Amino acid sequence: MFDQLENLLIKMAVAAVIVIVGMFLAKIVRKLIVRLSQNVNDRGALSFIGSCASISIRIIFVVIALAVLGLDMSIIVGSLSAVSLGISLALRDTMNDVAGGIQILFTKPFVIGDTIRIEDKEGTVTRIEILFTVLRTYDHQEIVVPNSTAISEIVINYSKDPYRRIHITFPVSIETDPELCFQLGNSVLDSQREHIIATMQKEVVIESMQEQSMIIGIYCFVPLEVYWSCLCQMNEEVQKKRREMDLTSVSPSVIVKSDAAL
């Protein structure tokens, strides 16, 4: 009896060591693959492969540990198949995320390092995992987007072009002289003339007219890497010039929009 107990304890200890080694090895393999991705163009593919490899290694070592405990391999394989079927039925949404990750891997609507917008979330792609994509926002927050959402929603990839359009709108009273609005807009554009691409759209327009107000729009294109700095400085310039020129509006708010380059 004591011999059987001793053998069982030894098997359990060996099985535990195997599981621990498997977890450790899975972590190392994933880190190695991620490190390799720093030297290749398709970092997203290697990130995805690393995630899959890590999960596969864990499963393999768990199966080996169960075999060490004396369980019949045919029973283990059959049980895993049944469990996999049950999990796949119960986690259909998760399987959609896996399928979404594979689709992102092959179709490449975006890759690691791209600046994208999914729904109302915008940031730089830092990781593409088996279930989700991770974005880093401009205020250094991390956003986790399910892969099924990333392929089912409209994705704007700002990194496909080396420039991005700035679109600023603000309301003024319907009684305001349009020439003053044009002067204000052109002054704002001149404040960033060293960055604005002169050969692309650059204009100040009256976008719409309502009963009590007009909506003035300012358009221009700038290099992608200076987009946010130019946008913020132009917003400041708009507010400064409105006060200097005493351009009143029916609303105290300034509406700011930004669009992808067309």
C-alpha cells in the first residue's frame, strides 16, 4: 500500500514538473518569436504565431503529464476532442475572434505599428494576438479590441498614406461677414504653413448655414507624424483669432473633427 502511495506521489511530482516546464517553455518560445518579430516586416503574423505556439505547447505538456499519471492516451485524446467540441459550441464568439485573428493575419488590413481607428477607438497597433488586437492610444492607454470586432467594423488605417487630413469646424453668427471667417481660416492655415502640404486640399469654406449660425470649415493635409501637434496648435489659433476678431457664435462650443486622407 505504501509502495503504491509512494509511486502515485512520484508520478504526481513528475507530472507537476512537466506542467511547470511546459508553462515555462511556452513563455520562452513566445518571447523568442516576439523578439524575432522585431527584425521582420510582418510583426503581426509572428505575434499571432507566438500566441498560438504558446497555447499549443501548454496543451501538449498537460497531455504528457496526464499520460505520466497513467491515463490511457486514447481516453485522453477522446476526452480532449469531446471537451474541444463542447468548448467550441459554448464559446462561439471566442472562435469568431480566433477566425478574425487568422483573417487579419492573411488579409493584413493593418499591421503592428499602424495607426488605426476601429469604431470610436483610435491608437497604434502594438500586438495582434489569437483572440484580440491591442491598441496604444495617444494618452498611453491600452485598448483591447476583439478580433471579431476588428474585422466586422469599419477600420480606418491612417498609416496607409504618409499624410492625414485636418478638418476643423466652428460656428459663427449668421450675421458675421464671411470675409472675416475666410481671413481667420487663412490665418490659421498660415500658422502651420511649414507643415501643410501645399499641393493638396487647403481651403476655408462655409460648410452649412442654419437659421442663427454658419458652420465654417478649415481643411488641409499634413504629414502623419505631425498630425496631432498641428491639430492642437490650429485649434488654439482658431480660438485666439476668434477672440481677436470678435467672431461671436450662437454656441460656446467649437466642434473639431478629423478625417483620414482621401
